[in-house]
Amino acid sequence: YTFFKIKILNDNEFIMESEKKDAWLYSYEDELFSAQVPLFSVTGKYKFGELIENDWCSFKVILNSNYKPEKFSNRDLFFLLNDFNSMARSYQSSLNIGTSNWDASVAILSFTGTNVQKSIDFVDGLIDKYIQKNLENKNHLALTTIEYIDNQLSSISDSLVLTERELQNF
């Protein structure tokens, strides 16, 4: 992993330093490690929202609503960019799912993390996705059932029309 060090100068500018030998480049578009470079480096003074770009990377650093100048100005902050699969494995290992007894229809979720709000957001998002997927499955089942009933009605209708003709001819 490559750590990026940021020192916030003011609400508009920051200094970034990052350097790593034999760094692997990761393509977020393809979700693959694409190449290894002998020396990865990003160093300079930048503005928030400005595109930071070189031969190996392209990204922006943006201040969000959690930024408080008195808390973060003139402090060294660090971040790193993770690949999708590593993050998924990390979240998966922090998640525990169980039931209260063997025939329960309710799952008990627990998640262990260092950032409380991020952990809550993850569990909420996971539950939302589960509910959405469950609803999609129910809708698919309902549509399949409706199609089956429509086909049966059509078949029975054709059979009744044929039987009615035979009865009239008789």
C-alpha cells in the first residue's frame, strides 16, 4: 500500500507527499493491478478539488462537510487507496452474521470497525441492499407466477373455445 501524507494549509490549499518504491498500480476502472513502477511519487502543493495527475495516477482531494479548520489545519493527515477486493475481504472479516436459534427468521449482524459512523453506514447499506435484493426476488417470483397463470389461462381458453365449437357442431 502507498500512503499519502497531507498537510492542510488553509481552506483552499494543502501539501501532499507520497513515495513508494516498487509500487503496484491499480486500475479502479478494470478492478485489476495493472503494472509495477520502480518509484511512485506524488509531491507538491495543490488546491482542493484540483486534479492531481501524473503518469501513474489521477485523482482529486475534496474537503467534505466534516472539515473543521481548527481540528485539521497544520496537522499531518494520511490516507491510502485500497483495491476493491482487499476492501471487500476486510469488511467481510469484520462482519459477523448469526441467528438467535436454528429456526429464526431474523439475522443478528455485528460489525467491528474503528470508525463508528463508517461502520453504521456500512451495516445500514448492507441491510438496504439485502432488502432491495429480497424485493427484486419477490417481484421476479410474482412476475413468473403471473406469466405462468396467463399461459395457463390462454391454454384453457383455447381448449374451451375448441370444446365449445365441437359442442355446437354436435
